[in-house]
Amino acid sequence: MNRNCVIKDPAPGNRAQWRRSSAASAHERLAFLNEASRRIGSTLDLSETSRELVDVAVPRFADAAAVMVQDRLMADGELSSRPVDGTTLVRRVALGVAGADPDAWTTAFPVGEATVYPAILPQAQCMAGGKPLMYPALDKESARLIGASLDREEAVASLLTDSSFLAVPLRARGRVLGCLIFTRHPGSLPFEEQDVVVAEDLAARTAVCIDNARLYTRERRTALTLQSSLLPVELPQALGMDIASRYLPASDLMGVGGDWYDVIALPGCRTALVVGDVMGHGTRAAATMGQLRTAARTLASLDLPPDEVLFRLNLMSQDLDPSQIATCIYAVYDPVTRNCALARAGHVPPILLHPDRSTEIIELPSGLPLGIGSDPLESRELVLPAGSVLALYTDGLVESRERDLDAGIMGLRRLLAGPIEDLEDMCDVIISSQRAGHERDDIALMVARVRDLDPDEVATCPLPSDPRFVSHARRFVRSTLQRWGLSGLVDSTQLIVSELVTNALKHGWPPIELRMLRGRTLVVEVVDGSPAAPAPRTATPDEDTGRGLQLIKRFAYRWGTRPTPYGKIVWVEQHLP
């Protein structure tokens, strides 16, 4: 006798039939269990594993089978620390029926239903005691109590009364996950002790697979939560550029990856576009992605050229985690000149969609991925035509086991060249073209359309090298801000422009130009031909100069300088009202 099994005596009317039944031969049991081991646990999906169990068990082992698991396991991948008793909420995740009316069974025992079984019922006793519970013939009162717990007393009782009933706990790593329920209709051979051994083996195999799926799902959910929290919730509005993006997590078997994208506001209403891909999957890759994204934002704040940003990011990545490798592409777009400077570190090349719907691959020196070596990278600058679309993406979009990289890039170019103009729709079409296979890598996609600036977004004023034209610059500021409806900023902006233009005339070289930009902030730029940057200093009470930059710092949100091929730009930002 199996000491771990609790056997309820059959009803007197069925006892003779139960004694006449014969167990399957040892060879048949072994063949059945071998088949079960091949078919159960083919995926790391809890629901799919449960369906595989009932498909194996019905009708070869039982006429009906159901899988019940703790509801917390489904909700958050966790298990209760206390014993599984009559207060535990369990959920039916799979049901299989053969022979009798299947509609009646699915109505009485719907998949997805969560229930608390009272301690008196066999399901609760099985999970609380951790032992199988067998009724060679379930009596009418027990069937009625099971139905009453589900508020379907009559329907359940009509299906279970006089059926052979077997409940087996799902135990893995010393914890009860739920239970398996097997029944045989009245008239079928009832369960015997040898059947309990087979059911325990099925439960043990299934429980391990379910627990593996639970652990995997919990880690995947953690990685997804981490990654989604690190990706930008909403892209900032870029002056002179419309941007849309998508992120598609990897398939279940691949696990969460480390793809990311970002849009970073730079001084002068310029915009940095970043797309990267940390090699590997799981929480570690997602965490590394977050570190690299933060590091890229920090380096972008230094207003460095793209190749210098990636070079420093490469050195930082080796300090963060020398075993992690990533690819990245970094682009800086200037809305005034429509100049775009790009560099990539081992990343797939960007694609440019021209206004005539033709496409081209922007040829960039590939460079080594981040985390490998310390060789310098190269960047390229080009002027993007108005109306063109720049596409940045990760290799998961264009490469798979079914197609090589070149074929994937050609397919992406065809999708970009289609008739769709709206960027959001364009992203949807590109992402929907990806097959939902079990081995798809995660995907990051960002498309940006270039547009000319409107008159209420930019205004420029060339200035001769003559101090008399400082007043002309002030008048230009006043008229421009009044036209833009920003009269409240006239006084502070005139003061700022007076100081900037005066410094450029006294210490800079021609040509000198005043530029005003209206984007996320109001930007004033003064361009001159001298590479020497202004330096703040503290003026003594007897000096009449040296206080200009101190006044600018008082009125400005922030200010700074950046070099150009022919000199420098001194810029000042103010918050818009």
C-alpha cells in the first residue's frame, strides 16, 4: 500500500467493480511516462505546460483532468510562505475532457476561475497534507460539497457523483504549487494504487516545469519592469524634427534584452538621438542598459562630438562591467543648418529615407562595440534634406535565423519607402512585420523626420564689427519677441544680448551673427570667428568691466559655449513663460 496516498472507500454499489479492475502493465506505464516526459515542459510558459499535461493525461490516463495552481503564482510569480490550507486562493489554468459532454464540463469548471476550497474538500486536503487523495467512487455528498464551493452545486454534482476521483499535489523544491485533479467517468475502470504512482510521477514532472516557468516569468517580468522604467516614457519635442519610436521585447525563449533608445536635448535647440543594444538577455543586460543610457546622457551634457561621446562611453562601459558588450549609434542634429553628425560603435548602419521615397544606407565607419579595446571612433557629418526621415534601429529588427543582416536591411528599406507618411503608422507597420516567433530578439526603432524651421521658431541677424550695432541687436530682439508673443522676456533678453554682442565685438572676430531660437526654451546665440571662450570673473569695486557674464547668469536658465569649425557660439537659454 502506498503510505503517502489517502484512499477513500468507494461507495458500496461500486466496490465490486473497483475490485475487478486491473492496473495497466508496467510496460504500458513506463511508455506512458516516457511520452509524458517528452511532451510536458516544452516551453517556459506556465499555461502551456499545464495544457500539455492535460493533453497527455486525457484520455489515456483519465477521462478528465484539471491543473490548479496558487493564484499568487499566476499574479506575481511568488508563493505564499505559509502552508497551503483552506484559505488559499487557487486558479484553474487547464482542463481536458474526453467522452462525456465537454460543454458541460467547461461550464462547470471554467479555465481561469479562482477559488478558495474549504478545508473539508479533497482539493484543499490534498494541498494541505501534500499527499494524493483518491476516491475510487466519489460519493454524492462530496460531489455536492465541491459544487457548493463553486456556486454550481447541481451541475458539478451531476458530473462528479460516482466518478473515480484522484487529487495529487504539485510539489517542487519542497513547496506546494497547487494540485492535479483526475477523474474517470462512472462505468470506466476506477483508479487504483498503481494509478496513484503514475499520477505522482506526472505531478512531479509537471510541478518542476511549472516552477521553472514561474521563476523564468518572474525574472522576465522583473527585467521588463526594469527596462521599461529606464526607457523614456515620452520623447521630448525636438525643434525642426518629428520623432516616433517603438520598443518590442524579445520573445519568451530569448528573454528580455538590453536594447534602448533616447532623445536628448542639447544646447542651441539641437537634439541627440541614441540607439543602443547590450548583448545578452535578462536582468543583467537590462541593468547594464540603464547604466549605459545614464552614462550617455551624462556625456551628452558635455556637448561633445558623437565620436568623442562613444569613445568615452566605451571606456566607461569597461569600468561598469568588463564582461558586457554593447553596440551604439549616436547622432546630433542641428535644426538651423540641418546638419547631422553621426558615429557608431559596432552598430547596424542608419537608413535615410529621402523625400522622393528613395532610401540609402548612411555609410559610417563601424568601429568596435562598446566594451572592446580603446581605439578612437570616426564620425560623419551630412546635411539632411527637408522632409527626409532618419531611421535608427537595433539588429533584432533586421537579423534572425531565417534571414541574414543584408536581407533584413533591404526589407526595412522597402518598408520605409512605402506609401505611409505618418511616423507613428510607419513604426506600427515596421514592427508588425516582425514574426512573433519563439526566438525573436528585442527591437528598438526610432524614426525622425526633418523639417524646415518656421519663422516663429528661428530668427537671425548678421552684425557688422561696429559697436554702434549693439542697439540694432536690441531692436531686433524687441521686434522678434513681440512678434512671437513673448513680450515679457524683452527686458531680460535685451540685457543678455547687449552683453553677448559687446563681448563678441570687443574680443571676437568677424563674422558675427545673432540668432534666436524658440523651442523648449528661448535660446539666444551669438556666433563669432574667435575660438577663445569667455570666462566669468569677479570684478573688483573699482573696475567698470567683468560683470557681464555675472548678469547673464542671473537672468538665464543656463548658458555656455561650444566650438565651431570657424570659431565659437556663446548661447544663453531662458525658460518660456
